[in-house]
Amino acid sequence: MVQEKTGSTWNHEELDLIVEDYFDMLAADLANQSYSKSEHRVALETRIGRSHGSIEFKHQNISAVLEELGLPWIPGYKPRRNYQVAIFGAIDRYLTKNPRVLEIAPVDKQFIESTSKVFVKPPEPVSSQDVPMALHHLLAKFDPVERDRHNRILGKAGEEFVFNLERQRLLEMDRKDLAGKVRWVADKDGDGAGYDILSFDPNGDSERLIEVKTTNGSARTPFFISRNEYSTAKERSSDWLIYRVHLFAKEPRIFTIAPPLEIKMNLRTETWRASF
């Protein structure tokens, strides 16, 4: 039986081992490969001399950090945020050595069983909370907003998913005529329109101008809105919508946001255009 190291802080070697093992399980999970959490846990107990409960709690800590970073986490290890500060350093070391983990390749999302299962309620805005300094540095180094913004493969996959989803949604409502008119504007014309997908309400009386925002992270992962998108939202407020695609790497879900954006989200200006 493993003797718990009661009262002792996890050292860097132990943390590096559990973080590496967690990412091994996560890779298997995302690839839909079978793996045993209990076998991984028992192996860790043997190597580092920590108890079942201690290891499970640390797994939940890792999940919480990955959620903050806009990354998927292992189902069953619900995020818990009473961190040991050293966990941030262990995750930093792993991601620095394995940067490809930050750009998980999207899986083919062509098949959609039912559109009704995809759409969910948006999260409620929450007041800003104090972030541990070590987590603040980690978020600055591996910024989920900038990663998702510049991940063209992820962005295009999310747009294609919504394009197919909108066509299926209209087909399910017996509007084959409208389904055939859904247009992937960003793919055909570029990014200057202020939205990505042109779709329609099932009555056919109004358009849907859909701006797609995709992340492998959770519903609360922040995202970037351009000045052009914001202006289009104001000019076409009755037609424009954000489709926030989240949990994309595993089981995509979408919530929608309609203008006025200021009362639905916490908006903050973070970039400026400099000129002379």
C-alpha cells in the first residue's frame, strides 16, 4: 500500500511526471483511443508514492489550468481551482517542450446527428476574479485568445462545421430551398464582410449573418472581436450573430450571441492601431 506523503508539497519531479502522464491520457482521449485512468493512476502511485486521492485532486488541478488556457481536458477530472502554485510551472515546462499540444488538429466534423444537441445556453457573465500571478504569467505566455485567433486550421474547421450545420438545420425544418442558399462567405470572398456564414431564418424573411468563433476550450474561453465585426454587428444588429463554437476537439457545442454585445459579454479594448 502506498504511504501518503502527508503534509509534504509536491516537488518539481512529481509534478512533471503527473503532468506528462495527464497529457498522455488526454492525447488518447482526443484520438478516441482506449486507455485506463486507473492503470495510469496506479502506475503513478508506484512511481511517486502519492495516494489515490492526492493524485485525483492534482488531475483536477491540471484540468482547471487547461480550462483557463482554452484547452480540452480529460472527462471525469472536473476542474478544481485551489491550486498548488508549482503546478503552473510544471504545465509551462510541458507546453514549452511540446508546443504542438497547443494546436490540436480538428477532427472531421462532417456528421451531425442532430442540430438540437449542438446548441446550448451561453454562460452568464461573471465579475472579474483575482488570478494567481503564476497563472497570469502562464496565460500571457500561452494566450488562448491569440492562439485561437491565429490558428487558421481551427478557424476554418469551425466555419466549415457551422456551414454544414446551418444547411442541416434548414433541411430539418423542410427548407431545402434555403439550405441550398447558405453561403460560406469567408471562404469564397475573404474575411472583409464582417461575418463568416450567410444563412437564413426558416421563414425566409431574414438573413443570418454568422460570425464563427471556434475554440477547443470551454464555453468561458475568451475570444477576439475585430473592429469590422463589431461595426457590422451594430449596422446589421437584427441579422448578425456570433456562433461561439467550443469543445470543438471532442464534442462541439455552440451558443449564440446577438447584439447589443455590450450587455451580453464583458468587452475590453486591448489593442490599438498606431499611426503618424
